[in-house]
Amino acid sequence: MLKSMTGFGRAEKNAGDKTFLVDIKSLNGKQFELQLRLPAMLKPFE
């Protein structure tokens, strides 16, 4: 039986001279909230 829906994950990808890091955190709750932290040069793609 599932007792908790809290979780955390991390992935890292190197592409040439760039490194992409993604952190995902899931907490118990009914709402969905998305927070993005991007460098200024990637803000147009948000």
C-alpha cells in the first residue's frame, strides 16, 4: 500500500561546453506548482 507521495530526483547532462541540471521534488498535496530557475539567456524559452 502506498503511504507517501514525497520524492526527489536529479539528472545532469553535459552537451559540449554546457551542463544541464534538473532537480524534481514532489510533495504530498493536491495542487500543482511549477518553479523554474533559468539563466537569463534561457528565459525566452520558459
